[in-house]
Amino acid sequence: MSSILILNANIVNEGRVFQADVLIEGHYIEKIGKDLQSGEADKIIDAKGKYLFPGAIDDQVHFREPGLTHKATIYSESRAAVAGGVTSFMEMPNTIPPTFTQQLLEDKYQIASQHALSNYSFFIGASHDNLEEVLKTDSKKVCGLKIFMGSSTGNLLVDDPKTLEGFFSKVPFLIATHCEDEPTIWKNSEEFKKKYGEDLPVKYHPLIRNAEGCYKSSSFAVELAKKHGTKLHILHISTAKETVLFDNSLPLKNKKITAEACIHHLWFNDSDYEKLGTLIKWNPAIKTSDDQKAVFKGLLENNIDVIATDHAPHTLEEKKNTYFNAPSGGPLIQHSLTAMLEFYHRKQVELPWIAQKMAHNPAILFEIEKRGFIREGYFADLALVDLDNSWTVEKGNIVAKCGWSPFEGTTFRSKVTHTVVSGHLAYKNGLFHETQMGKRLLFNRD
């Protein structure tokens, strides 16, 4: 197998920044040190002046395959991931058909093994009648169970208390939830529809999917988890009110209840609907600037543990529909690391903090085997970044299949120049190297 030597890198890892070389042999990091010899490697990358991060691990994406491949595919969106320094993803079960069985789950793994340029894992989905199937899941090979306690339809929406009790009391591995109270949303939707009809301005989205609906569902999930000792991870926290549900008194490895924040809830607030409209229609909704600040504060104070994207592409034609017909979600994975680096440039966070929230913590929380850190003996999942290389997001440099981004027109000061996935140089200066696919994530769980 080939080897790569990265020279003169500013390594961002485990709370500090230091200069060293990194030797990669096959899939793994062989050595980290000063003055490693270039003769030891097949390929040399001079990283002088650049910063080497552990590859980001995105614990919430929607890559749309199977069944919705006009929007995205595992191939297309994994390319967008590596272009942004994201080396591993965990994908959601709301495909067509939904991932409710072990066979459907394995089908997705087979697709990824042939087409995912980044490392991968897939959640099995909860329905009203598949608990026994879920209990067959090998938790050492699957990231977790996803329960849509809100914001879904059909059998994917699981909000019946008795059914939820079954999952929370019996599933022995991580449960990730989307928490919005559907009765609250239905009631608000009907009230606004009566007043505005189909021409409802999108600025009312956060009033329909409001803070009360989020808190009601999230607090119920926390209550169930505490009652049954469940390992619960609540996705995309969007409100100030919810941040008080989480504890920062324990180290992450000892937490049973954890939370995620997403890029769009950190970057945008409700003042942006006027300009961007349905392009920033997400569920849960982007809310007020006070909510935006509180979610960021929750991250800084370790009430919220990880940063992800909820990357969820739709075609531009779909997004241009009227409010009630425009789907929620959008593409973010290509720009997640560079967006967070803007907060560094604004002096709001430090570089090791970004590595912590985007790589170390997802690895700790999900108990991922030998990933998320720059360590000898670990998989070589790395993102090399030039912090002083401004570029502007435009249609010509968007990798996601949908071809648009809410960041279009935004100038980022940092650029990902190289991405290494399981020891393979998958991306270099805008070019993809697709001779090797990513690997299935494994988990160190009892």
C-alpha cells in the first residue's frame, strides 16, 4: 500500500496547535514527529504555513439514496464532503423506502462501499412497528437508531408515547432524535394558513415550528432517556430554551444525554429569511438572533457537544415552491469546516475548539474506532487547510448534485486544500482522486 508524508504542518489536535510531520502508511498514521525523512514515503505534501485538522465527522446527513437520487446520491454528496474536509458521515433513514429493516440498511452499506469517497455509517430508522427489527442491529457496525419524533410523515413519524417507551426502554445503543411536537406544528400551520393561504411568507416558518414545539418534544425525549437510562443524542438544537436540558458537569465519554448544533442555526437567524427565503427553510426552523446566540453559547459551555450540518439537498426548482410546498433542508457539508473557521477569524473560537466539536467529540460520543484524532495507529482521516486563501462560493465551485447553496456569494477566508480519507488522498486543490473509496465506520461498544 502507498505511503504519504505530510511535512511542516501546523497540527490542530487535542487542545493545541504544534508543528510536526505526519507519515501515513496504508490506512493509518504511522509516525508524528519532527524531521521525518522524505525517503520514507511514496507521496510528499509540503504543508508549510497550513493547518492540519482531524477530518470532520458529520453525524447527520441526508444523501437521498435510494429513491430520491434526483436530489443527491451517496457518490455526489460524499464528494462534497471531502471537498470540505469532512472525512466521515452518518446518514439518516428517511430515504425511499425508509431504512426500517436490516436488509434495507445493508443495501445502503453496499452502495457506500462502491461509491462513497468518504467513510460512512447509516442509522436504522424507527417506525411504529419495527422494534424487533431494530433490536437485531449490530451496534458495533451501525451508528445508531434515528427516531423522528417530529417533522416527518407516514410511518417515519413516531410520536406515540407507548411506542417511544418501547424504543427508549429496550434499545441498548445510541438513539438520535429529531424533536418537534407535531400537534403544536399542525395547530400553528392551520392558523397561519387560514390567514395567509398558500402565499404565507417564509418568515413565519419559525413561528409555526416554534420554540415551544421544540422544547416540548426535546424535554419529553430527555424525560424518557432519564427514566430508562437510554443513550440519547438530540439533533439540531435550535432554541435557547432547549439548551438548559443538557448538562456540562460530566466529561463527554460519561454523558448519557448529548446534543448537536448545526451550521445553519449558528450562521443564520430569522432576519435572513427576507433575502434567502425558502433556501434556508429547515426543520427545526432557523429562529431568532437570541436563539442563534444561545445555541453558540451552549456549544462554548459544553451543554451542546458536536457541530454537524443536517445536509439535506433538494433541487432548486423544489425549493422555489410556495411555503407549504417547498421542502425543508439544504446542502451544507462542503462548507461546514470553512464556515466554522470564519468564527475563528472573527476571534470567537480557537482552532482546537473547532477540531474538538467537529472531530474529537463525534468520535467520543459515538465511540468510533480509531478515528477523530491525529494519533499514531489511528486511521489517517485528515483535512489540510490554508487559513489565508479567500474564495467565494458560486455555482461553478459547488460540488453537491443540487448545484446551489445558501452560502452562494459568501467569501470564506479559509480553504480546504487536501483531504485524506483512511490514508487515501481523496481530494487535492479542487481535484478528486477516486481510486479508493472510504471505509465503513466501526464502533467500540460493549
